[in-house]
Amino acid sequence: MNLFSETKISATPEKANDEIDNSQCHIVVVSLRKKLLNDIASILSMHNMNSFKIEQQSFFLLQDDSITQNANVIILDIADTTDVNIITEKMGFIVPMYAKCIFVGDTDSIAFSQEIARRGAAYLHIATQLWELADVIVSLNSNVSYNERSAVKISVLGCKGGVGTSLISYQLLEQFGQLTSVPTLLVQGATGSADLDLIMDKSFIQKDGQIHSINESLNVKMEARDSVIRYDDSQYKLFNIILVDHQVHTLSREKLEIIFNNSQTLILVISHELASLRIAKIVLEEIKRGSVAGNSVVQRVFICLNENKSNPDKTLTEAEIAEYLGHKIDIVNPFQTKKNGNIKKFTSPLFSQFAAKVLGKSGVEKESSVLVKKFNIRSLFSK
């Protein structure tokens, strides 16, 4: 154990390079504040930006990307929220990578605006800068003032060989596909078993770093042996969400730091076996150390207890495991027998809830939200 010791793309969104035409640009505006929606609608109309849709609801309560699909520009009201990590992670789950994003809010801070720009979006203070909106929309296409957006990176870390890391990762990918249609990529890291092709029962999945499309939004890749622990691949710019699975029990501290410095969310996959729990505890301690040192971007850590045996050795109860790790168990994936011989169908009913939690969707029911209302331009100006 050594814990511390040019590729093809199947589908490329063409919208990323489209020129923004004022008269043809499709814009989506999201805010709970009707007066702000009226003001933005007026500004857009005065500048001949007539192809827009108004949504009176909270950006932070959006459950999927259904209202932002096919938009060139998305304007989002963040009110007085100042946590840039929360804002940009939600952007990654909701705003397609090919769309330009403008946040508007009540925070009057140059430093805040600059940090938003560093994350690949624009920010306007409503009270003093809203009338600059049309100019910002036009300037966004030049990419002069704003960095390229980065994908939301979620690393699934197996704390022992054979705990089911690859299967958990693929189950998450499938569930993400049910919850959002933003471009999503699963990368099976070269540190693991390299069995994604077997899990998917797809012989065309090659181990050469090539990206393979499953459908319009879901894609997979098996990391090549000569590019282990790569989070800076230029191809990743095409995707909103990147799932990467790694086995961490063989990694050095330096490799762990690369993962921590590039992953907003970590999912530690453990079993009841003591060996996996020891590794998980070491990793949690390293995450804490990196956070204190300020060289980690990790925002959330989840523990997934995967029961990969029909009769697991339950020497420790779930409560005892949580106490030992100093972290609650977020999901228990119970052992299930194969269905029709298909390994892909080992999915707990709880797993969809866990996937929703990872995407920040837990606790909000899409159908019961009373905040979701759609307004057309005529209704906005009729009152």
C-alpha cells in the first residue's frame, strides 16, 4: 500500500463559438423579483434583444436545466448571496457550458465582481450597473474580460480495491442523466480496475483516453495509463459536470493533493472491511489538513457505504463506522443480486436521492414548488 509514497470527441457543442447577434440572441432571465424582471425586460427591448424568456423563480431553487437549454445568454438574480463557491457550483449544474452567464445582485463589491469574472461569468450590481447589461451581453462573446468556465468536478474515491467504486460512479452518471441534461462526463481513472467497458457491456469503450457518447448529455472515458490523475484535459471544457473515479489506497500524498485541489465534491466509497475504513480516515484527515492549509477547493465530502457482499462482515455498525471516521454515512448502497445477469442494474432506490443530494437538489420538490411561474413580455408590462 502506497497511500503516501490528441484524442477524439464524439460530440462537440457548436453553440460555444456562435456569434451573438443582438436581434437573434436567445436570453433567459431568472429572478423572484418582478420589478427587476420588468427592468431587465425593458433594457433588452430597448436594445433590440427581443428573443428572451422571463422566469419568476429563484435561481437557487432551480431543479434542472430545462429552462436554460438552448439559451445563448442566461441572466440570474443572486440577490444578496455572496458565497462564490455556492453560486458557481449551482451555475455548473444549471447553465450549459456553451451559454454565457451574467449574475445580477445587491452586493456592491469590486472584489466580489472580480471573483465572479475569474470563475467565467459576469456580475452587475443592480442599483448602479444594471443599465450596462446590454453592453455586457455584447462584450461577453469576445471573452476579453472573463475567464473560461470550469466544470464542476466530482471525484469518487475507492478506499480499497473491490469496494465497487466504478459501479458507484456509473450509477451516479445514470442518475445524473435523469436529473439534468447538461453535458456530463464520467472518467474512469487509470488507478482503478479499468472495467468500465464490462460494467456498461460496451466493447467499444477503449482504454486510450477517447471520449464516447452514451446519449446527448452523458459521456464516458477511460483514462489512459500515461495520463493518470489528469484534471486539466482541454476536452473537459466541453462538460458541465465531470465525474472521476480513482482508487486512493495506492496513491501518494502528492497525487491526493492533485485530487483535492481540483475537486469541489468528494465521495469516499467504503465497505464494512476495516482496511477500507482505515484508508477513509486517513483521506479525511488529509482533506482537513489541506483545508486548513488553504490549498484545497473541496467544498463537500460524502461517505458511501457500499455493501458489495451478500453477507458483509458487520463487525462495526453504521453508527460505529461514522464515529470512527468522524463523519456521517450519507448513503448505504445495499447488496443486490444481479437482475437478468445485468450488472448495471445493481441500483438502490435510495441512490436517486443520493444523486440529487450531490447535485444540490435535496429537500426541494420540483412539482410542489409554489415559486415557479412563467411570464411572457406582455404580462410583465400589463400591470
